Amino acid sequence: MTHLHTANLIRKYYQSFPAAHQLLLEHSRMVARKALSIARRQLRREAIDIAFITEAAMLHDIGIIRTYAPDLHCSGESPYLAHGIIGHDILQKEGLPHHARVCERHTGVGLTAKEIIAQNLPLPIRDMRPETIEEKIICYADLFFSKNSREHGQEKSPLEVRQGLIRYGGNKGEIFDNWQRLFEPEQSAEG
């Protein structure tokens, strides 16, 4: 897959929604830049697919267009929380199963089947946690950038990210802390 193919794929689903298209591109580019910066530093430690990170970071939120999120210029019928599953389905149909996994697994620091059941979330009941190093890097990078108009374009601090996550359980903060020590040790409290 090339950069042109990624752009054409996004355009295919967003061509009738220019405001949502612009918002998606801006957000995805910020996530991709941070993910690539992390990946390049990680290359010294392990093999990482840089091209895949670029593509998957640009496509991770492709499913928002089919959700009801007026603030994001999206007028679909599904709840916003389902955008990862919707993106997964879109990319599966496009023949991109690995990219589809990133869509499905990037919500927060990932979701477990137990959490989906306990919180009665409108999602399929299965574990959707990032597993590969590429999935984790994109998920981590995404945490720092909001699509809402108040925060759009600004990178959150690690403290802001962590505080947002622990509202959903202390273990979310622990996962973030572990990722931060791995990906940006200079930013971590211990680093």
C-alpha cells in the first residue's frame, strides 16, 4: 500500500463529507507523526514496520464517518464508540486485515470482553487490545490528540492523558505508564 492508496481510500469514504474529511486528515497526521517518531526510536530495539505504521495511523479512525458525532461533522447512525469496529469492517472489506486490527484495537488502551460486558458497551464481545508493537505505538500516539474542537491540534500532556484514562479504571493508567516507559522514557515519571 502506498501513501497515494491510503489517501484515495480515505477519499472514497469521505468525498461527500469535506469537513469530516479535513478533520480526519488533520488528526490522523498528528497521530502518524508521533507514532513514526516513536517507531524510529524503537527501531534500535526491535523490528518495526514503519510503512505499516504510517498507513495504519492514517486509517485508524476511518470509521468515524458512519457514527453520529455532529461535533466531528459525522451524521451516521452508530454511536461514536463503535467507530473502531466500523473502521475494522471497512478495512476488512478493502482487503487490509492488519490495518483493520488497528482500527478495532485503538480505543483508549484497548478493551477486554469483560469490560464490554460489564459496561454494556455497544460493541462485539471480544478482547480488543493492541497486541503487536505497531498496534501499541499507534494506540499510544492516538491518546495524545483529540478530535474535538476545543483541543484539536494540541498535544495533550502525559498527565492529561493518564487522568483521562484512569476514569475508566486504574489498570488503564498502568498500561499507559508501561507504554510511556517503553516509548517515551524521557517523559515518564521514572524516566
